[in-house]
Amino acid sequence: MTQSTIVRKLTALAARLGADPADSDDLRLQKRLLVGGSFMFILAGAVWGVAYLLLGETLAGSIPISYLVISSLSVALFAVTHRYRFFRFSQLLLILLLPFLLQVTLGGFINSSAVILWSLLCPFGALIFDEPRHAPWWFLAYLGLVIVSGLIQPYVRVVNNLLPGVAILFFVANIGGVSGIAVILLYSFIGQKNMALRLLRIEQGKSEGLLLNILPKEIAAILKNERRIIADHFDGASILFADMVNFTPLSASMAPEEMVNLLDEVFTYFDSLVEKYDVEKIRTIGDSYMVAAGVPRPRRDHAQVLAHMALDIQSYVLANPACVSRKLNLRIGISSGPVVAGVIGRKKFQYDLWGDVVNTASRMESHGVPGHIQITRETYELIKDEFTCEPRGKVTVKGKGEMETWYLVGAKDGQI
């Protein structure tokens, strides 16, 4: 069995011990790291205990061996009861007290090769395994033991059975062991945290993308940072409605998947035009598509840009094989003027527009002629210098009476 295999098995064991399906990701990580750290401390206790016993320090050797036994029982109890708080407290207390007792038994700082350094892992571990606000109290306890060690130094034994060379070796082992375990725990903790942050950023990116598919980026930014009603008045904007003619009876003869695929293909192209012209898709309702220009980003060319988009939509439907084969056609209507825009809803947000211009644009579409783009006088006055328009004359519009309208034919020479 390779070393990497052993490490993987120990990691898997640490993840299973005391695991609870209801645990948060942070708590699950804390449990896994503390169990893994306990295994390392138990191993270190075994090595130090055997070493002291072989060197003739029976009492000193019994302390790490006692830690090995008590800590193992604590891990076993945690595996059975899942009482993490008790397990965490018992482990931190053992790590704090036993090195201090070992130092006193061996005769102070020098004679013990500063073995109390192992107690430093207690506040360090509290930062990782516990709430950070508890760590200062564990650190104060550690400092208290260091101060007590200094105060009782004149009263402890002067010599022990450790030769000078062995004492130096233990200095190296104590400093290296504490440093190594601290780095391993910190490395594991930061690695897991970074992985969690990467996953969080991925999910945030997905959420951001979904939000921007529903709301304009300016509105999404406000909703993320502020709690207020979003409502703005725009003096100049243009609204476009496009509707597929006779799509309802046609859809009755199509399989559901075929119908949805057709709408998806057509509306996906419309969405690409929204990005191309930097306008705002407001919504789709069945086979109807609504777009606005000049909101929420004011622009002087709001009517011109929607005129270009309407012509592109018309050309696409006339040339697209799927539309041609099914003899699909569109009615398109455009109107221009002041609107109010805002967000409605608290759970399912929707950016919407209100005003006479919105209703009139809808009427331009519904009272229009298949294959034509019908516009109001307000829109005509804004685009007549750049686009060719044909007068339709007066049309009786529901809720508006007689209105003078035009058909948008195309861009004049030299206009893009």
C-alpha cells in the first residue's frame, strides 16, 4: 500500500467520523480537519512517549502515552455520539495541558527542549476548528501556562536522563513537529477554503448570468446593493413589438418539441440582435417579442436603432428556411415617446415599461399588416431622414381612434 493510498484512506475516514448530513460545508470541513489533526497528534504522542520511555524517563513517557489513550477514546466517542463541541473542547484541552505537564516533569524549558511549544497548537487549532472569537481565549491560556512555566522554573528538577545531544535532537523535533503540523493543517484548511471559494465564484457567475438574462445590468446592480423601489421616467424611448402571424393554428399541427425548437431558433436570433444593437429585451409572451431602446440607458438614436433591428428581423424571417417552409410571417410595430420603467415583484423580478407609448406600439403591431413594419408619427419624425417610409394613411386603432401611420421600408443609401 503506497503512502498516497494511506493518506487518501485516512482522509476518507476523517470525513466519515462524526459526519452529519445536516452539517454546513464549514462545519463538515472543521470536523474533517480536527479528526485528521487528532490522528497526527496521536501519532506524535506515540513517538514521543516511546522515545522518553527508551531514554529512561518513565513518568515523562507516560504523559504522551496517556494522551494517546485519552485522545483515541475521545475520537471513538465522537464517532459514536457525534458530539462535536465536546470532542473539540477535549482535544484542545489535551493539546494545551499535556505538553505543559511534560515540560514540568522533564525539568523546565531547557531540560524539556521547550516541549510546551506543542501547546501552541491549541489556539492555532481553535482558529481552524472553532469559531475565531474563541481562539484569543485559548491563546491567553497558552500564555498563562508559559508564564507559569517561567515562574516555577527554579523549583523543578535540575537534570534528567536526556543527554545534551538528545536534548538538542528533541529541540529540533519539537520545533519541527509543531511547525509541520501547523503548516499541514493550515495548508489543508486554506486548500479547502479556496476550493469552496472557487465553487462559490462559479455559482455566483451562474446566478449573475441568470439575473442578467432577466434584468438589465444597471437594474441588477441596484437590486444587489440597495433595497428600494426602482422606477424611472425617460423622456425619449422607442418600443418594438413583433408577433408571428397565424402561429397559433400552425402550432396545433406541430409536435410540442418542434414548436418550441422553432420559437427558440427565431427568438435566439432576435436575442443576438438585442446584443448587436445594445437594446433591452423586455419579454416574450407566446410568439410575441418586445424590445425597448433608450431604457434603462438613455440614447438619442433609440428610434433609429430599433428601425435597424426591425429591418434585420424582417430580413431574417423572409430568408430563414424554417420560417419560409412554414410560411411564417411577422407583424412589427414601433412607437416612440416618454415611458416609465421599473421593477415589479419581490421574488420573480420583472423589468417592465408603462405609458401610452407601450400601448401604442402594441397597437401598431396588432393593427399592422403581415410582412410590414408599422410605425407612429412620433417614430417617423425621428427616423425620416435616415430611413425610407411609406405613408399608410389613417388607421382606426382600438382605444386611440384614428391615427396616421407609416410603413418602414428600409434604410436610405449611406445609412447603416
